[in-house]
Amino acid sequence: MEFFNKTGKMAIGSRLRLLTEQITDDAANIYKAYGQQIQPKWFPVFFALSESDAKTITQIAKEIGHSHPSVSKIIREMTKAGLIEEAQQETDGRKTTVRLSAKGKENIASMEDQYTDVGNAIEELSTQANNDLWKAIEEWEYLLAQQSLFDRVKAKKKERESQYIQIVPFSNEYQQAFSDLNKEWISTWFKMEESDFKALDHPQSYILDKGGYIFVALYKNEPLGVCALQKMNDPDYDYELAKLAVSPKAQGKNLAWLLCQAIIEKARSLGARNLYLESNTILEPAIRLYHKLGFKKVAGRPSPYERSNIQMELTL
């Protein structure tokens, strides 16, 4: 169709839906042609019950890959049509099972010819096509089970946007951004503390002059993320990953990950043995990020911050 030639793969859902509707309409006509009293959408439930005496809704849903509410609705419709009846489970009378009624079972034998003819028609269609749709569906189902289309699109979004991202060393032109970005997130979740003001208002003397480093993430040349590598005066740790902040409008663009990677690589180049950080478990995305980077929780240590309730380390 010309419309889909214009939209390209963006309209994959709409195109598949049209194909599904066409096949479903044909299926409804096929059932009528063979004198069946079954709607196409009922077939998975009908087939599952035709192979056993009785099953619970949960068992059917698991077997055919539908949701429990979806199966419940189909069973209500088939019960109303007289094709299904309830039965008590023999091993547990508290559980209700369903089975095909006498009327429903009449369709089993009469459907054998329909199975044969539909199978042969689809086989003929497959031989006329350049690609085997059935095998392609199986392959797509497998691939999408490994990674959903949504996750794949998100990955491509990050990949595309990464070309606009630069991680650069701190300079005086970014001092205001360093301060503003950190104050924004701290004030959103907690309250500013004395040590915050010292580091954010005087990064040169508080971080850089003490052997630390600061990196800035630019998105389309705008500073939207910052992170510091602070030198620690501690026998157990060489440096601390600190002052990580990303603007809300840049979330989802991978800035935090890229900043942390730059900090870790800098620490390695300096010969650091490990990295330390402090955070709060209420910041779930940040904690997930740190775990993904390889940080592990360590026993509680004294902290200058009231908001800190978790300490983590990364062995380099």
C-alpha cells in the first residue's frame, strides 16, 4: 500500500493490525463455511480444552499465552454460547475448572476437515511467497522475547542522541552549571548542607586544588550534567565519585552513565585502587546505575551528609 510506503517501518503496528483483521475476517467466514459455532478469538481456548477433560483458567492462560482476564472473558462468552461448562476439580473442590460441554465437543470431530483444509491453504500460500511468514513470526517472537521493541527503540534513541553529547573537563565557564545542577536535585529530594555549599560554591579550592577532577556533560553544547572525582584523605579509599547531577530535561540521554564512565577511567589513569561513593536508597535510578557500573554496598561509614544512608565501592 502506498500509505505504508510513505510511513515506512514506523507503522509496523498498524500494518500488522490490518493483516490480522483481514485474516480474522477470513477465519470467521471459514468457521461459518464449515458450520462451526466458534468465533476465531475463541479457538485457542477451544483447542486447549479439546486436548484435556478440564482445566483452570490459570492453566489455560499460561498454555495459550493470554492474560487471565482475557481468558476469563472468552470463557464467559463461550459459556453463554453453550460450548463450555464449569466443573469442580477432583483433587481440590475449592478450585473451579472449565471443560467443553457436549455441544462444544461436537465441534472437535467436525473440525478435522477444517484443520486439514486450512493447513493446506496456508502451506500453498507459503510456497507462493518469497518468505515463510510462519517461520518469520517464530523468529520475531523469539527475538522480541530477548529484547522488546520498546527497549530496542530506547537503545537507538540513546545511540542517536549520543552524537550530540560531549564529556569535557571542568573550566570556569561551567562553574554556575556545576552549582545549579547539584543544588537543583539536592533541594528536590533533601536539603542543602554546609559541605554542599563549600563544594558547589568553591569547586576550585574544595575539589580541584586538592587533587580532584570535575567532568561536564554537554548536550548540544549545553551543560546538562556534571560529576566530580574527589581526592580522599582516607587509608581505605583513594577517590570518591561525588556531585553527580543531571538536568531533568536530559534524563534518558545516558549522560549519567557517560559521566561515571569518564570518572572511572580518570581514576584508573591516576592509578587509583578503588572508588567510593555515598548516596540514598530513595534515589532508585542512581542506585541501579551504580550497581550496573559494578559498585557494591559496603558497611556503613561515618558520613558528613545527613541524607546519606548507603555507601558503595568499586574495585578498579
